[in-house]
Amino acid sequence: MRNVVIAAALMAFVLCSCTPGPIYVAKGETDSVKRSYNDKHVQSVFDKNAALFKDIYNRYSADNVGIYQDGIGITTLEDFDKQQLHYIMVYVRPKEASFDGNSTKPEERIARVIRDFVPKYLKRIKPSDLDGDHIEGLAFGIYWAARDYSQCDTYGGHIEYLYIFFPEDAAKAYLGGKISLAEAIDQSEVMSSTELKPAKPIRPVF
């Protein structure tokens, strides 16, 4: 049962023209792993699991997968009882994840990201990663570019994203091959931002 309340801020990323725009992909471990947190308890959870986050970074880095700046670490959610939950955070930006905004609709881009990119890049997470101290779930995010391919298919456009907040049991069951991605997502919260609009909850249709 889904019992998590998510507050998400709008993150709008605009990449203008057919020249390289702002670089949001981390260059190395230092700017990939978010190490500092204002909340002392969250900082403590991170510190206890620091070796895990380094290992996760190394897995993605070894395969040349783009990681968003501060895209690996801890993110927090609240349940309906206002209890803070600590989720492993892994947000990636695959190089090949881009779409022609003129020939695809937002829901089509989201569907393809879930079908093609989420399984491909989520598989680097191990079920045992969820065994970390005070870890209660997995927040997995994919960022992609929506561009005007008639102008440029390499740069420009804007960034869109999808976040899936898997509870611990759903994450472990999917990563362990016990349930399908659709079943895992059905037990999770999903948010997406497209066309520079604020992120909002969505229910993917399979």
C-alpha cells in the first residue's frame, strides 16, 4: 500500500540553442555523491552508509553512466504519520536519453523512459543495498532531454525527469526478480516533470 507523502519542488532545466548548455551531470565522485545534509539525523544516516554510496557511484561510473550533481545519497520522505523515511537516492542522466519534443507527447516520453531506461539503469542497484542502516526505500530518477530535432538533436531543448520512490520491500522484490517492474511501481510513488511544468504525481499505465 502506498503511504508516503511526497513534496517535490519544480526543477526546470532549460538548454538553449544548438550549443552546449549548462552541465548538470557530475564530473566525478566529489560532485556525484551528496555528502552534506542540514538535518543531523539524515547526516548520521548518510555517514553510516557512506561506503555504500561510494560503491554505488563506482558501479555507475565504471559503465560511464551520467550521474546528476548530488545525485547519489539520501533523500527523505514523510509517511502519513509525519515520520521521516530515509531512501537511497540515485538520479542518473543517460547520454542516449533524449527525445524530439515535436514528434512525441510527454506521456509517450515517460512511457519509453519507464520501459527502456528504468530497467537498464536500475539493475546496477543490488537488493542488499537496501539493507543499510536506517534505509527504508529507494528513490530512483532518470533525467532526459526534450529537444527540437529540426534545429538540433545534440544540444538545446529542456530537461525532463521521472522519480520513482520504491518502498524497501518493493525495491528488494523487483531487484531480486520476484516481481515485475509494473508490480513494483504499483507499490511505489511516481513523480514526473515534463514541458518545464512543476513535478506532479503520476500513475504509469502498463
